[in-house]
Amino acid sequence: LRFMHVDPKKVRVIYHGVDHELFKPRDKLEARRRLGWPLDRPIILNVGSEEPRKNIPVLLKSFKRLLNSVPDALLVRVGERTVHMEKLIRNLHLSNRVLYRRASPDEVALYYNAADLLVHTAYYEGFGNPLLEAMASGLPVIAGNRTSIPEVVGDAGILIDPFDIEGFADWMREVLT
């Protein structure tokens, strides 16, 4: 408005959309069978890169705390694993609890259906497509409460300080149980 000198009444925000033919609720057990995932374990999903703003160390440390109360939980990360995160996973003794996967959009849609929860610990996000895709798939969401994330999630998910390790662990336990 400031640069273009446009009447504010003529301007409105149009948010990103989501393909509801691809991202929709499906049967969880069938999705797990198709992916070869365990049928009886709580599965937490995280989708995205390991750029510093994605705050993956908080995710891993929160997940480690969650294991005290939900010992059979599994964390599935869709994205590349960096050397730094590989080292942190080893130091936290999570090597057999964190699975990394690469996935096409069709596979990611199935991941949302197979998981029990999406956890998104980013402290800076331009928009947050995984949040929108997860919610469209009927997957509960816990996310950081900074930048665009509260606007994307609204009151449809749980929003907390993205650096609150204990808070993420507590909310994951609460949602899973």
C-alpha cells in the first residue's frame, strides 16, 4: 500500500492453497501398511529441511524427553539429514528412534495419514506448507508460535514457543495419549 498508493479497500490477502485431492484424511492403518511402518507405535512426523531456522535440535531434544513417557514412539523426518544432526542424534542415543525419508508429494501425503502428529519447531517460516498439508490431511499439529506460523495454523493446532523443549515434549505426550 505504501509503495503502490493503492486504496486499502481494494487489497486482500490470498493465502496459499492446498490440493485437497492429494492432502486429505485417509485410513491410518492402510497408510502405514503401504509405507511399511509399524501399526502399533506412536509416530511423530516432521517435514522440511535442516536449515537452522527449522530448529531441528529442539525437535530432537523434545523427542528424547518424550521417550521417558512414551518409550515406543518413533520420529520420522522427511528431508535430508545433515552431518550436524546425525551427530546430535547419536549423542542423544536416538539412532534407532529417528527415521529419515525422502518422499515425493504423493508419498508425503501418505506420510501425513500414517503419522499420529506433526511437530514443526521452526522459529522462522515464510509460510509453512507442511502445516497446511498436515491439517488438510486431518493430522494434529504442534508448532512454534512465531512469524507466519500462527496465521497459517490459527486455532486448529497447538502453538508454543519454538525454543520450549519441555513444552514440545509435554504437548506431544498429551496429544499421543
